[in-house]
Amino acid sequence: MAETSQTIGETSPGQTLEQLQAGAAGFSCVICGQPLRSEPAIRLVKSQLNACEACGSWTYLPRRSSSEQAAIHDTEEYFDHPYFALRRSVSPALIRRCRDIFGRLEQSTDIAALRGQRLLDVGCDTGGFLQAARQEFGIVPVGVDAASRSVEAMQRQGIEAHLGSIERAPSHLIDFPVITAIDLIEHVSDPAGFLREIRERLRPGGVVYLETPNIQSAVYRVGCALNRLTHGRPEGLFERLFPPQHVQYFTMTSLAGLARTAGFEVVQIQNRVLPWGDIAASMPVRTAMSAMQLLDRGLGARILIWAVLKRPASGAGRG
Ligand SMILES: [Zn+2]
């Protein structure tokens, strides 16, 4: 057993899974800082997810540095993942998704007043959402992404895009009325630092829109039970359900708690289903997921958490 408490980020690349599991009790939750359970919630081939005793979130071990995390997002294999294929062209489904997001922003934001203003999408991929938002709502698109292929694709279309993390983005990317970070916070190595950085780049009274998976939904509950039953086999299934790019999983409560700690007012936090057309998987998997999403509706724990977080109008910001 580890004799001293380890903090996040102290796992070393050479550490075996057995050593990691023996010491997992000493790790802290990346979201709330409280101890993680020593028994993994999910066993993967070279890694595991451990649940937090306090907030119920899951933290991926071993932790990667932000540069290691950036590197696994800048590969051809990841760029060509089927997930993205559904989100790269400005299709009717993408327009609908964009309108839904702006509809959720209406409670906190004058949507008509966004026309002609810059909107920053962090984790913008090749800019499908930004292009839909420009077409539908007249925003001026600005993107940040960790994948060079994505940023180059944006730039070829004449859209302002920057390679890297939001923490390292150019200093002129400030004073936004709206920032979006869709399916992103589960990918970043320091989610608290990420939210603080977003807050600083919003204008006072501005909002960020987030989406992230909900581990209290049936797909993850069933995945967790199956993983325990089979000790993580078949490995391919669990690598698909818990891809190595996702380094923390949230509950609605833990996301709201992290947002408040980072200085946000939580305007709205809810969950939604993933529509049939947005599930990038084979027909049997889509069917199984859709069945589980019926359960989610009944339990009120749908597969995607969405949140609108506001930077308080009186808050101090970056120069
Ligand atoms: Zn926690």
C-alpha cells in the first residue's frame, strides 16, 4: 500500500496496473479533491476509473500530464473516429442541435444581441457547430482545438482557429459573451483549471455552455456492472464505452460543485438523451443504447449533462 497520500498527476508512466491499484486509495478525486475508492469502478487494459467517495465522479488513473493528454488527441486515428463523422457537415441534425443549444442559452442571454459578436468554441473539431451557429444566429466563429488537422481544416475555410488548450490560447481571446465546450470537459487533465480559464475569458455576465456524459445514466450503470462481472472483458467493448481520451466522468452534482468552485453561477444544469441519429455505433449497439435511454427518461438521469454557467457580472477578470 502507498504510505503517503498521492495527489493527482503523481502516477508515473512506468507504473504497472497492479502498483496503481494498490495505491489507488491514496489518490484524490480530480473534481472535488476527496479520496477515491481503492476498488476500481471500471477496469481497462492499462488503466482504470476510480469513483470518488464524496461526489460520485470517476477519475481515470494513471493521470496524464496536459501535454500527454493533448498528444492523444492529435492523431490521425482519433481524428478519423466515427463520432466526428456525424458532426462535421452542416446537416439538418447539426442545425437542430445548434438551435437546441441556443434555445438553452435564452434564459441567460439575449440571443438576438449575439449577431455580429464572436463566439468561442473550445474543442471545436473542424467547426461544424460554429458554422451552424454562424448560419443560424449570425455569430462570428472562433475555435480552439488540440488537433492540428482540425485547426488546419478551420483555417482553410477562413475561420479563426487556434491550436492547443484554452490555457495556452492567445491573449486576445477574451471578453466573449458566450463560450461553448461541448463534449470536452471529460477530456481535459485539469477540469478546475480549465473552468477558471474559461471564466477569465468570458466578459462579466457572459456564459459558458457545457455538455458531458452522465455516469448516473443507464449505459454507464450497466457498463459498470458488466465490467465488474467480467473483470473488464471483452476489452474492446470497455475501451469503446470508456475511451482513453475521457479522463473524468461527472454527475450533475459534481459538475455543479466544480463550476461553483471555479467562480461560476450555475444558471441551469439538466440532462438530455442522445438522439438516434447522433449515436455513432453499429445497429445492435444503437438499439441497445436507445433501449437504455428509455430507462434513463424514467429515472431522470439521461446520458448527457448540459449546463449553462454564468460569470458573475461583478467578478474581476483578466486585465
Ligand atoms: Zn469527488
